[in-house]
Amino acid sequence: MGTPRRWIFALVGLAAVAALVLKPGLPASVTQDTRSVYDLIESLDSGAVVMISFDHEASSLPEVGPLGAAIVDHCFRRGIGIIGLALFSEGTAAGYELLGRRASVFGRSYGSGWIYLGFRPQYTSAILGMGENIGDVFNLDYEGHAVTATALGSRVHSYNDIALVVSVADGSMPTYWVEYAQARYQVKIVAALTSVMVTSYLPYYESKQLAGIVAGLRGAAEYEQLLGHPAAGCRGMDAQSAIHALIAILIIAGNVQGWRIRRSRGHGEA
């Protein structure tokens, strides 16, 4: 009789919990794609402004949350100002909470170190409009302040004042950033994606329409390694690696058991 599935699920759960508690810190090589995004942000002048758009649904947070946090940490650590917004309604609160939480760690004040514009529907119009005047699209920020009344908002009027746009996405939104912001206004775009979306955006990256791609939980773990600060991405990859190792062991054990059963039956027939 085979092993009840509940025991397999229990073993998977135990493997994940053990990895999260023990924090083995399994080493992983850093891909060139992740390093190129890190180097791009590292090359920006202190005091530059990066726009980060949280273009994802809540269901993708376990994967894109650590990725967005790593990029936010890098910007704050270098003194780069962040203008946050969301072009998916579900990403609005998640983006604001993430920026506020990480800003408190780095001592970045709202209004001078970062601002959050909030959500706008009709993303095509929003992306195009910000190329002309950000204040026309977002006259008030997420907290109800006039954007131009904040220290950061008063010196950023359009993409001409933005060094980089990062779309933290789980779908097609980076395509619109490329087509309507990069193609028309020549602003640099980085896509921080779920892993399954990478192949869809490689043509944009290879044609230089995207300045960089960093993807998934592995991308977050790699970025954290470059920052020298392992966090949720590394912990998630440890748990994922432990589960993969367990599955491999179970497959091997199942094949050995199957071979033993076939062998015993062969001897019985003889």
C-alpha cells in the first residue's frame, strides 16, 4: 500500500518549516540579469529619483514582495528618492505598506525621501500623462497631500526628472511602460517579474527596450546577496530548495521500493 498523501504533505510542510527556522543560507550564484539591475541602480547619482510602480495582484506578493523590497532597500541605502504608485488596484496598499516599512528602517522621511502617488485606472493614459506632467495625473498623493507641496514632488515634473522606472509586475504591465514611456519619452524601464513571465520579456530586454530584468524569488535572493543582507528572498529559496530535495528523495525511494517489489515478484514466479 502506498504512503498516504497526508504524510507526504506533512513531510513537505516539515521540510519548509525546518528550512525557515534553521536558515541554512544555501549559496546561490548570481545571474547576470540580476547583477545588471543592481549595477544600474548602483550607478545612479545619490539624490536621483526612481519611480516604482506596483503593478501586481495580492496573490503574487509571496514572489514579488521580496523582489520589490530588495530594490527599495537598494534605493534607500544609496539615498535615492522613490516615487511609488500602482497601476493595478490590488498593488496599491501593498506598495504603500512596503515603502513605509522599509523607509522606517532606513530613516527616510515621507515627502523628502519618498512619496506615494497611489492608484490610477486607465493605465495607458496615466503612463502617457506622466510623461508630460506628473502633477496633472496625480494632483494629490495617497495621503492626501498636494504632490507639488512635498519636497520630492516639487522637483519631479515628468520622466525627464526620473532616472529609472521599475515595474514590479506579475502580468503584462511592463509592456505598456515600454510602449508608452520608454518608446515615447526614452525613460529607462526595469521589469521586476514573477518567474513565469521572464520569457515574455526577454525580447524587450535583448532589444534594449528594457534596461533590465530581475525575476522571481530567486532574483530576490540574488539581489539580497548583492546587498549583503539576506532576507525573505533567501529564506524563501532555502525553503524551496529543501522541498525540492525532499521530493527528489521521495522519488528515489519510490523507485527503489518499486524495483524491490518487482524483484520479489519475479523470484516468487520462479
